[in-house]
Amino acid sequence: MSGTVVVFILGVLVVAYAVYYTHTILRPRLEGRTGGGRATFEVGANGRRQVIDESTAAGQLRGLSATQLDAAAGRARKALIDSPKLREGRCLWVDHDPDGIVHERRMIELLHVEIDLARTTNQALQFLVGRRYDVIITDLSRPVAGGGVDDRAGIKLLKMLAGAPTVAPVIVYADDIELAADIETDGATAAAAADSTDTEDEDDDTAADDDTAAAASGDGAADDAEAPEAAPDDPRLDDARAAGARAAVAAPSALLRSIVDLLGVS
């Protein structure tokens, strides 16, 4: 076999490998960093029920009253109906106790959001090297070495990210704050009406069901259900917003609404 033929064969093999590497290895990595090729999807009736169930379960663990849970379910349902098309996303969630937010994590994963978990600020910063995220969620307080607690760890992370050239929107989730005692009964009544509408969707996950639910959410009752969350009087939440947080919330349904607002597409 002549040298020319050998060189030709080697050239073909090099070109073939370059094509293979570009399409099967390099391209997916680049898309993972830039968010290219992400699809949109709709949250149907069954999906809404699952998300709301997880939000409710998380609220129960947070000690919300029955009135609060009813109103929160109405707000969560309205958030999903108002923005039925979402794009897939990637989330970095910083929390020292991932087992304590299992329902919130499932609530977000049902929206086709891939979650990377970091237990500490240092781990979070390592994740941020070379990875692109659509949203960052951080708890407000975290334990520190020596047995103490840094009750502004999330705010400190925000300030660290402030100097970065590009950074994903940050949500501070204060899951360790005691919520206010009750929400007005009107909000609970509206949520109960919305619950009734959603029950009718159980056996028929169609666009018509979504329209029906949307119509139910468009009246005065839905406006009541959109009342503000029962926000605790904690100045750290205001401090988090002042530090650049896209949202600083202390209830699962408020966290859900923030995620939907960030990932929703028109």
C-alpha cells in the first residue's frame, strides 16, 4: 500500500472522528452551557394536580393552617394556568438540608426543571464554574463550621454573585421562617372554588379543561386568590431583595409562582 493511500485513509478517519466529536460530544456540551435547543411544554390538568399536591405537602410540613393551604393552592393553580407554556430549565438549589425540601424539589422537577443540589456556598460556587443555570434558589440561613448558624448565608451568596458578568436570577427561599397565622377567608373560599374546578379536570386532560379552569380563574374569586402571600415580618427578606434577589419568599406556593414567572414563555 502506497504512502499516498495511507495518508488518504488517515485523513478520512480524522475527518470522521472530528464530525463524530462535534455532533455527539462538543455540541451537547455547548448547548448545555448556552441553553440552546430547549423546548416548551404545557402543564396539563394532571400535571397541575401533581404540582399543587407537592406544594400543599410542602406547606403542611411548614405548618400552614388549612386556610393558608387552601388559599395557597388557589394561587399555585392560577400561576400554572396563567403561564401554561414553560421552557425546560436547569436550577442550582443551595440548601444545607435537601431532605427538608423534598416536596419543593419535586414540585419544581414536575415543571421539567433539572436540579443540581449544593449543600454549601462553596459547593454552589463550584457548580457555577462552567455550568449555565436558568435560576438559582438559595436558602436564607445555613449552618457554619463550629455548630453555629449564618442567618444571612443566602444574602451573602447574592453579594458574591453580584460582580459576575452573567448570573442567573436568584430566588431566596426562607423555608425556616414561621409564616403568619392566617390568610383572609375570602382567599380560602376562592381557592376552594378553584379546587372544585380542578377536580372536574381529573378524567380529561385536554385543552378544553385548561380553558375552563382559566375561565374560572378569571373572575373576581380568582382575584381574591391572587392576594399576597402571608408574608412573615422578617427584614432579611427585604434585605435579600435589596441585594438583588429576583424574589424572596417564605411559602412553597410563592416559590412556585416565582419559578413559573422566570421560566414562562409567551
